[in-house]
Amino acid sequence: MQPRIENPVVTTPGAMQALQRFSAATKRASVPETTLLLVALRASQINGCSVCVDMHSRELKALGEPDQRILTVAAWRETSYFTDAERAVLALTEAATRLADRSDPVSDEVWDEAARHFDEPQLGSIVLAIASINAWNRINATTRQITGEWITQWIPGAQEAVPAG
């Protein structure tokens, strides 16, 4: 499998920096880093973005997350590995990623459950994190960007945390 084109984030002047700044802004509201990475991993799974699934799985591993949490994000409802706050964020991530799937894409129930665990600045950060990862996913999936060991250059500690192969 080959990418359709070189990643437009790399070839379009200013795009990489703009998306990186957008992504960085989501980290300013004291939402735990692990929670934001769970958002990124779950949205990336839904969107079929191999680059982002690989990257964010490795980031979680580098932060010391146990394999069972990383490996069961796609089935989070059927596990006991996630806190109530993480479950609320994962539900919000799924709803906000699948906007066209329902007439009321982000129900009051989903929103209210997230609001039980996070204040308004944190919720804003989470919503922006969902939007940011969806942008990255859409760029990568549309142009068929291919993941590989090269991804470890972008993740501090990932080479030590995840064995090659």
C-alpha cells in the first residue's frame, strides 16, 4: 500500500504548524494527558486512521498505560478498565466524531455526563481535541498515509516503550 500523495500537511506551507498549534491549544485546560490521548485513539479507530491509531497507542504506552487499557479502547463499554470520567469522554468522542449517524448527534445525556466530570474550560478543550484529531484523521485517511516505525521519531520514549515488529 502506498500513500495517494505526500501528506498535504507537509506539502502545504504553514499547515503543519497550524494543526500543531491547534492540537497544542487543547492541552491548556488541565485535562489529563491520558484522557486526551484516549480521545485521539478512539476517534482515530472510528475514522480508520492507521497513522494516528499507531501514534496515540504508542504515546499511551510511553506514558505507562497498561496494554489492556490501550487494546480495549474500541470496546470501552464492555470493560472495567476506564473511569467514569474517561467513559464520559469516550462517549462524547464517539458522538462528536459520528455527527451524521443520528439526528441529535451529541445528545444531552452524553453532554451532561461529560459535564458531570469536567468544567467548562475542560469541556472546551475536549471538544477542540475531538475536532483536532478528526482533522488529522481525515487528512491521513483521505490521502492513505501509511504508518510505520518512522512514527516513533514523533513520540518521546516510544522506541523504548513499544518493541519493533
